[in-house]
Amino acid sequence: MAYIPPTPEDLQVLKDELGYTGKQMAALACVGEQHWLKYTGGATPRSLEFSNLFHMAAVLELSEDDLERIHQRMRAIGASLAP
């Protein structure tokens, strides 16, 4: 699968649409707040990794039950997750 990441402008539009702070967007993308800033601007913005964008989309689209089922599967695989 070819992956072309969203542009910094695309990510800013999403942030604005959600009404999230930079800190909330960083948590959604599973990155630190300083890393989030690198995805949304600066002289040489970074590209958002596929896995981070996938996580963002999953959290935004899946129901709480779906997410819990995934967390249960992760635990079954051996991960330790706090409730």
C-alpha cells in the first residue's frame, strides 16, 4: 500500500474541526506535544507515520465497544493496558 501522509495544513484543519488543543491532538496521535508541533509546521515539517494516523482515525471512528474489544485483543497478545 502506498501511503502519502496528510499535509501540515490537513492536520491543522482536522485540529480545528475537532476543536482540540495541540496537547489533545498529540494524545490522539500517540506522540508527544513537541512532536505534534513538528507535524503541523516549522521550516521542515515531519510526515505523520501511517500507524499514528491509523490510530487517530480508529479512535475517531470506532465505538467504545469496538475500542474495548481491540484493547482486550491487545491484552490477549500480551500487552498490559491500564483501564
